[in-house]
Amino acid sequence: MQPTATVLVYSDNAATREQVRLATGRRPATDVPQVEFVECATLPAVLTELERGGIDVCVLDGEAAPAGGMGVCRQIKDEIYDCPPVLLTIGRPQDAWLATWSRAEAAVTLPVDPVEFADALAGLLRARLAVDA
């Protein structure tokens, strides 16, 4: 059985969560494991899943409401021991500085470009899995 990576996807918008799943496919690159998704639509669900453990990368929607992904990212970086790397989806390229403020390791704009998104996610998975090895 092949190993899998678990990706938490947070957005209050089901269509955004679907964009992330479709852009990722079964695996974002040939040199990373297949991906399983844990979808969350609320901040409490995100915190519950992260406390449970086993999440390799978080994808957070910077446009989510009422808790935006940037604020969620900053909160989990402060509160979750060994917090997984975060890929933040942002509404405009000009918001990249906010992604830096939130301490996200990577950011891509919405709507999701499948190639850009898969590259960013694969890079975070490689880094996380190298640390865990």
C-alpha cells in the first residue's frame, strides 16, 4: 500500500474547496504521495482536526468568512505545536504581503490555477515529508 499525505482544506465556500481538490488531483507531483483531503468549513473544525494530528499541509482560503484564512493561519502558527505548512489562497496578487504577515509558507491567487497550485502544494509536501523522515 502506498503512503498518503493528508491535506486540510479550509473554506466556507464549497466551490473553493472543490477547486483545490480538482487542482490537486490524486497527487500534485509524481515525487510526492497521493493526497487525501480533510475538508473544513469553520474555524472550530480546523482546530479540531489539527489537534487530532496527522495533517501534512493546510490549504486555507484567505477569502473565507467569518474567519479568514490569513487570521486562521496566524492563529494556528501561534497555537498548534509543529503546525503543518500552510498554502494560502488569496483574492489578489497584491495581498501577498498579508500572506507573509500571516506566516503562510506559500500563497496562490484565486481562482486556482491548477499548475501553480499543484507546484506550490507539492513543494510544501516535499518539505514537510523531508522533515518527518
